[in-house]
Amino acid sequence: MSTAPTPPRQHRYRRRADMPLLGGIRPPIALLLVLLLAVATITALAVGGLRVDDTPRAVRESHQYAAEDTAASLRAGLHESATDLRRAAAHYDGAPAEPAAVLTALGQAYRKWRGTVIVRPDTGRLLAARGETVPLAGLDLGKVTDTAPAPLLMPSTAGTRLLTFALVSTADDGRALLVASDNLRLPGVATREEQTVQVLDAAGSVLDSTGAALTAEPDRRLVAGARERAVHERPAPGKAVSGSLAGSPDAKGVRRVAGYAAVAAPDGSDPATALGLTVVSTSALDAKPGSLRHPALGLAAAGALLALALLLARYLVRTLQRPLLRLFLEARRLTRGELDRPVTGPRRGEAGRTTRALEELRLQLLDPARPPATARPARRRPGTALPLALCAVVVLAWSGPLLLLGGGDPRVRVPAQVVAGQRDRTDTSADRIRQALNEGYADLRSLAPALAEASVGKAGTLLRTTLAEHDRYRSLYVLGADGEVLARAGEAPHRTGPQALGASGVLLLNRSGKEPRIAARAALTATPAEEDDENGQDGQEAAEPRGPVLVGEFKTDFLSGLLTRPGLGRVWLVDDRRRVLAANEGYSSFGELPDPRAGAVLADAGKKAAVDVVRTGGEPALLAAAPLGGNGAVARLGWSVVTAHPVAWLHLDQNRADRRAVLAGMLGLAAAALCLGWLFIAVGLPLRRLTASAEALAAGDRRTVLHPVHHDEVGAVARSLELIRQDLERAARRAPAGPTAAATTATATR
């Protein structure tokens, strides 16, 4: 009896195009190719297309930072002058004095003004005068008699003078106007020979300058353009206006650059803001402003990545995509009942193991009585992970050399202007510290006479008022002849008793501990030695105080704040034993310099600033050191300011090329990690589980139902295996009819 063959089962996959476009093995391979080609394009444009800048940003920034430092010091000096004058005048609020006595006491405490006068604001009558003539002609005194009169610039026969005002109580005339006159001078900023630093008023007139004179018309136009920018630019939040620009080349091809900064507080609340001052720093460019070590590096790297992208895509197609698609077609053939041909496919990896399992299942479908295959022991094999790992190694071999460029190349050339700028800014920072300490000492000398005549209660009030006016002190206190505390404001004194007494000046109260205690000490009754010290005769030792002394301890954060300037790198204040007292970032109190290479530069500093580009012993860096030096109370301390600016932080052409090369290497690694990881998760792991299921099915496991997880090639093979499992189960139920009939039935059901 013949049986008509059963028509073959209709399968949902009719052609290879039924595979999903957004799933499976093809999208990550295509995306890897696209991303690597994009990275190659970026590398060619960003690294290979980089050219030498004739005005490097690092050079322009050096002038901008110089202008900013000068403007900050000038603004601090103007604020300090106004504050000192008002505070000195406030001492006479409770006890009015004769105008001449007020000016005499003011001159003994401060030697910063060229002339001082006291006038009646309503009539303009002169009550007392000291020093040079103060230019008051044409000034409406009634408009400057507010509670906090702002400074003014007034022309005079000797040049423009800066007038500072304060209201003072006099014995016979009541409230009078105290006016102090001085030149508007640039602070103690260090400049190189070819550099010029100028301060200009709101009309563009030069009030003071240092360095080479600017006589050429292009140089003057450059300065005028810088001032115009400072006037019309809008400041960024929390910052004063500053910037840089480059001028046009002159007849000899020499180009000048300029940096500018407005002398104003970021919020516009400082008295100096109303003056409309601008600081401009200019100099000619270096003969070789910039350089590129490997100008063709980007093009070579881009070409190499282009070739690698094509090779990797071809390799993945041949080792992963084609074997998986072949496996899918072979499994679908078995579900259609085409059992006459052996299953062919790859021999290695999960695809090879699945191919062998399908061949065993084909034989079992032909002969249901065939015993199941022997289960092989589970062993960990690389499988799909091996070609993916090889691709990752290839991309890493391309990215690795680019990533190493970010480690700081010792051959990077640093323009001479940048090197000199680091030295000058370090010297300016040292001058800023010296000036702040000397100003603190001058404050105590100014306050000492009033404390000598005040009662204990009045002394406490004066100390609290002074502490509130200045943010440089952590505490102010008066010690008696035996070192006992007579009056105090702020934190508790660090040291009391007879050992706390000593010579007047600036001193370090401790040599160890959690925090350095820097203080200024002044006798309530000035000694001749102290007057000589104030006049700059620092070679003499100040005499021991014969009575109570006033001590002011400085805040460490205040000194650290003076060291914090943009573009200066790491900054440390060290004592005569090279121990760190303050820094612009985290440091260990009384610890050694974090960069041991700075010791050699510090030894070369001597009495003037020194700088060196150190390329050995670590990351290449600009190291500079400058002693506090000068005259006054700080001269004897032997302290210095040390700075370290890594060369890799400078905005140089070579550093920019290295950073872009590092970015290209990171992008290449990111692209490889994304796509290869996608392949491993979406294809590798499911294929590994599918292989285990196919081998278990070939070994006789007919109970485990195979569920496809994704609608892709691996899921299609899983569905085919499930259909084969069902066929084997039906064949097993018909097995008693005889092996020949069972084989015929299994064939006919296809």
C-alpha cells in the first residue's frame, strides 16, 4: 500500500532578505565600519590639518595673564589705600584732634602718599597740609563728602594725581575732608626687556608705564584697540574684562601681541571701577613662535585607520557573518525536510559545533532508531570571542601610540616669551605676598598709638573694628609686658606669655603643626629701629619692645588666595628652609616641595627671580622661583614663591596636536568597544547558548523547549531547532510501527 507524500511545511522565511535590518549580526559590523571611517576623517582634519599658528595662544595668554595680575594688584592697592585712609580717619571719631596732628600721625604710620590736606568741605578752607600740593582746583568738594567718597583722578602740573578721600573729626572745625594725593603707579610687576606694561585712563591717556617705550604708530593702534575692547566687552559672570589680541605685521614682518584687563571688580562694587582704568601688556612675537613635531602624523594615522576599518569589516564578515548566515540556511533546510545532503558549514567556534549538531540531528531524522550522540564534556572555548578580541587588539594597536602622545613630550618647544612670562608672574606673586604682609604690618603700626592710649574696652572695640575691615587677619590681640592678653578680637592667640614677645615685624610663630601661623607684631610705642625698618633699612635688627605689643595673625587662606592666579600652575610659598607655608592647592604644612626639581631653580633664584624648563625627572614643566626680598618687615624672612607649570598645560601648537591625537585614539577605542561589545552581547552570547542547546538536543534531550530570544539569525536557528525537536518527538511516538515505516513517515512529513 503506497502513501501519498505529505507536502512540505511552509516556512515563514522565504528569502534571506527576511532577516531584520536593525538586529542580528550585520548592523554592528556596518556601524563599526562607519564609525572607524568617521574617526579616520576626524583624525585627518583635526590632526593632519593642523598648521603652525604665527601667534600661539600661549603667547597671547602670557600677556593677558600679565595684564590681569597687574590689574588685580593695582585694584588691591587702590582699595587698600582708600581703606587705610578711612580707617586712620576713623580713629579720631571719638577723640577729635588738631588737623596738623592728624596729618603728622598719618605720615608716621603710612609713607605711601605724596601729599595730604584737610579742608572744610563747605567753604574749601585749608586747615592743614603736608607734603606736595594736592590739586583741588575745580573740584566740587560738596560732591565728595559722602560716607565713602570714591577716588578721583585729577590733573596737575606734575602729572595726573590720584586723590583719595575720607571724613575726619577735627577739634575746632568738626567734620572735615581728608584728602591724600599720590601718583597712579603700576605695582611692582616684573617685565622683560622687550615687554611694555601700561595703565590707561578712561580717555586713553597713559598714566604710567614700564618697559620699552612704544613709539611706532602700529603699536599705539594696538594699545588703543586693546583699551577699546576692555571698555566695550561685557564681563563674564564673576570675572573682570580681559583678553588678548594680535596686531598686524609691520614693514619688517614683526607682529606684536597685547593683553588687556580692566581695573575693576567682577561685580563692579570696587571704588577702582569708577576710574575706568585699563592695563595693557604688549611685546613683539618670538622669531619662532610655534612648531609641530610631526605635521604628517594625522594624515598617516587616518590612512592607517582607513585601511584597518576595511580589513576589520571584511574579517568580521568572513569569520562571523557568513558562517552564521550559512548556519541559518542549513537549519532552515532541515526543517523543510531536505535531508538528502549532509549539513555543511564552518568547522571552528560555536558555528562549527552547531553545524556538527545539525548533522547529527539530520541523521536522527533519517533514522529515528539511531541512538543519540554522546554528550561531550563542557569545555571553555573562545569561539566568537576570539575574532572579536583580535579586532579589539588591532584597534588598540592603532589607538595606543596616539594615546601615549598625551604623556608630555620632553621635546616640545616652549616660546621664550612664555618662559619669561612664567618668571615675571612668579616675581609678581612674590611682590603681592610681600606687599600684603607689609601692609598688614603697617596696619598694626597705624593702630598701635590709638591702642596705647585706649582703655581695655575701647581697645577691644578698635580691634574688632579693624578685624571686620580687613579679611587678612584671623585674630588681633594685645599682649602686656609679661605676655598676658590685654585685649583680643577673633580667634584665640597661638602663643602667649613672655616667649610671645619679641622684635617688631613679620614673623612665623611656629615651625611645625597642622597650619602655619604667620603674624605681624608691632610695639604700641614705636622705637627708632622700627622707624628705620619702615624706611627700608632692613639690615638692622629691630629692638625688643619695651611695653605691650600688638599682634595680628594672618589667615592662611588669605595668603593662599594671593597665590591663586589663572595660568600660573602650582604655586607655593616656602620659608627659608624650603618648607611649604601656603599654596594655591592642597599641600602639607611645613612639608617639602611636591616637585623636588624646584630646589635647583630655588637655589638659582638668589636675590632675583629665576626660571627653567625642566625636561628630566618627570613631566616637563616650567619651574620658577622668586624671593620676597625688597624692603620693609618681610625682607629678613628669606621666603620665596615657587611655581611649577606643566608644559603639557600650555596652549602650544604641539600640545594641541597631541591632545587632538589623544582624542582621536579615544574615539577609535570607543567605537571599537561599542560595536564589538554589541556583537558579543547580541550575537556571541546567544550563539553560545544556542550551541549548547543544539548539542543537548543531538544528545537526546527532547524535553527542553527552545525559545528564540531575538528576531535575528540566532533566533531563526533556534526556531528551526525547535521544529526539529518536535519532529523527533513525533517520530519517537511512532517508533513501534517499525524502523522502516518510522523513517518513511519522518520523511513524508516534510
